[in-house]
Amino acid sequence: MNLIDEYVDTVSPSLDAPEVFIKASAYHLVSNLLGRFCASASAPGLSGLRPNAWIIISSIQARGRRSTVANYHNHVYELASRKFYEETMTIGHDEALTRSKECYIESGTKEGIVDHISLTDLRTYYVNSTEFGPVLQGMANTEYETGVAGVLSKLYYGEEGIYHLSQRNVENKADAVRYLKGGKYVTMFCGMQEPHLYITPGIFRQGLIRRIVLIYADRSDFGKWIPPLSDSRSGLRNKLNRIGVQFYNKMIEYNSYSKGRTDANRLLNKTFDFGMHPNVIDYINDYSKKLDNELLKTMSNVDVYRQTLWEHLSKYSMIHAIARNNVKVIDLGTETEAIGTIDPLDVKQAYSFLMDATKHSAEVISSIGRIDSPIRTSEDPLDRVLSIIQDEKTISRSDLHRKTKMLSRALDDIIKTLHEQEMIEIEVRPTGGRNKAYYTICT
């Protein structure tokens, strides 16, 4: 059993959150704690492909159990990383726990985030907020948080940055320049309520959202209700502790594979390589080509978002390979070398997870900019309706009406326009009572 499945099997019986949320938290644990030591030279760029997962889980208030998912996740994260810092930095429990928490980036201005990274100078950081919606909202609405999206985008790729601030209120001109060191390994696991409440068309066009796997769960995804008070949870903490120790042991092992890093606070990010099986390379390249063709065909916001799914598929395939420790250690005589491999099994499991995680993406992305009113429900209603039909392949009139939340007359006008432009086909099926209309994209 791999670490992802083991974590899901441990948490799921005690938590009625959507299983995709729990699995996402497991992928992130592997990505942050073990992925920091790994890279793949198969991808472009001097650093190769890094398996840094950026995830936002989203649902209505309360029922998604987003905070509990994050609490269980962070318990394992803090235990493993704290023990790792104790060992590699030769420091005590409390100082190591502080180091572990210094990896968190919850919110702040671009200057504040860059200053925090400069001050702590750790190898790995973790964007961590159970309510990331207001942070996104602040990127569009407040002067102080302007530029945060740009900083986060640089952190996603581990790029360096130089930020020149106003010198009017600065005594020392050197203080008006902020430097973001390159080579940082940054992951994200955040939560928020419904995306349309916070994500604006402007934020979407900046590109940050495309770097994030945005997982929305609706009512059909909620797990079977579990009583909030139950003796069955009595041993959960110990089980999570055991998983945390497993992660810690693997961190020590992987740290030794990455050419003997003994100082967890050094800037230099040494990694060991994960190669890709030829079938994996072909699969991901074919998937990328398919996504590009779909984008050229329709140019919808949904297709823009999906255009980078091939990159996520590459990352999550590597994460799955790491989770099952698909690593061989080769004895070279005077030293050893570790080489990981991403196999077809890994890309198959990663693809299954991503399809489940993004199954509501058409509904979510097309609702960006929506204004809930009797007159107007979308900034671009035609594009929104077309995206939903495209995502569902075939959808009934009643289901389309429910997903768009539009007035019937407005929806009928859009359907008529799309049909006249030969963008959709309408099929009327007998149901034994009233005939039912179904819509599909024209091929």
C-alpha cells in the first residue's frame, strides 16, 4: 500500500468529508514532505519538473468539513517536518516546531511574503489557509495586496524576483528593494467557499488559478454522515502519529538520496531524479496535444483552465510514484545513486484523481463573474452555457437549467442562439410522459 492510500484509509472512516478532499490532502502531504527532494529532468527548465502540488478544496459552508481535513493533514505535516528539522538541524523540539510553522504562508502583502521568506530562508514553504477566498478577493480589491498573485506565481515555479517599492517613506533607499530568492520549493493546500464568491475574471486572466487544482464538491460528493461524537475516533490521533513517523523516516531517507543534504536550512536545493517510462511520456504529450486542440476550437475559459492540466498530470504522476516509493538505489562502488521511475500505473492513478477533482470545473469556471439576480446571472452567459454542455457531453434541459441557475426565458434565448450558430445539437427524447430535450456539442 502506498502512503496516499494508507492516509485515505486511515482518515476516511472517521470523517464524512468528500473523499476527493481527503485524497487531495494525502497527495499534498507527499508533495510537500517528500517531493522537495525530487525532480524530473524530462520537463523543460533548468530545475526540471518539480512535484509541487497547489490545491484548493471548495464547498458550501460547514458540510464540506474543509477545516477538519486541514487539521488532520497539518497534524501529520507538523509531526514529520518537526522531527526532520530536529534531526537535520540538531535543534530541540520547540525550535523545530517553530521552524515547521515558519514554512506556512497564510496571507499578507507581496512585501510581507517576500520579507518572511528572506528572514526564514527555508528550503520549502507551504501556502496554508482554510479560508483562502478573502485572500483572492484582496488581490483584486485592495491596494495593499496588489501583486500577491504575481509573487505566488513566481513561488509556484521557484523563480526569483526583484520588487522596487516607493522610496517616499523609506529612510534607507536599500529598504525600498525586496529580493525573492529563487529555488524555493512551495506547495499549497487551502480551502474556500464557493469560487464565484471570490474569483473575479481579472484574477482568472492573471493565470494564478490555472496553476491550482481547484476542487469543488457539491452535494453529490459529500460522504455518508458520521456522528460528530463517536468512540471510533479514539485511536485516530495515534494512527496519524504513526503515519507522520512514516513520512519522517522517508524524509530522512530521501534527504540522503539527494546527495547527502545534512542542513535543512541551506539554500541549495539538491534533488534526485525521477525518470518517466516512455509510455508515460507519450500519454502526457498526447493529453497535452488534445487540450491544446480543444482550446483552439472553442477558446472558452474552461478550456483555458484545462490547458495546463497536462502539467498537473505530470506532477501528480510523480507524486504517486513517490508515494509508493518507486525508487531503486544503485551501488556505484564508492557511492550510491537513487533513481525514481514514473510508471504507467502512476499516470493512470493520477489521471483518475485529476478527473475526479476537476469534474465540476466547467460549472465552477463558467460561474466566475456571476451576479445572482433575476436579470443577469453571468458576465458571459453564452460562454457559460456552452462550457457546461461541453463538459457534460450530453445534458438535459432540466439539468442545464439547474446548473446555470438562469431564468428559463434567458436560457432558452441562449440555447436558440447556440443552435442557430450550429454550436450545439438538440435531441428530443420520449420519456413516457412529456418529451425531454437534450443538448450536445456539434462535432
